[in-house]
Amino acid sequence: MNFRIAFGDIIRELRTERHLTLRQLSKRSHVALGYISEIERGHKDPSSAVMQSLASGLKVPIHQIVIEAGYRMAGWDNEVVSSETSEVLSTVS
């Protein structure tokens, strides 16, 4: 798995967990709906500015998404990683 695919998967998961449509996330993040769709499907490499906009629209710190994407790229167990990431981020935030 590469970063582009991992990042897109996480964005989709966070969006659906928050019961947001692509249109709603687009309005919140000021990123085009079609571009978000391409990101979620792993077809586009978003710039750091777009990644930050999406994170802001999802109300999640960008470093949380980047860390999770890195873990997924390495093939680590997502449940363990998510738990450990939450613990680390709670001490940083």
C-alpha cells in the first residue's frame, strides 16, 4: 500500500464515521467534490494544503491522518495502531 491509497482510505473512513457526504465535506474543506472523490479512491496525490483543508473539514489534526497512513503503509495492525496513536496524540494535543 502506498501513502496516496492509505490517505484516501482514511479520509473516506473519517467522512463516513462523521456521516458526511462528499458534498458536505467539500463545503467544509473548500476542496472540490470530484477531487475528494479521486483522493478517496487513491487516484490523486493531494498537496499538503489540500490535506490540511480536508483534515480541518473533518475536524481532525492533520498529523493524526499522516501517522495513521504511515502505519497502514507499513502493514501494521490497524486496531493496535489506532489505540496507540490515540494515546500518543492525547499527550501531544
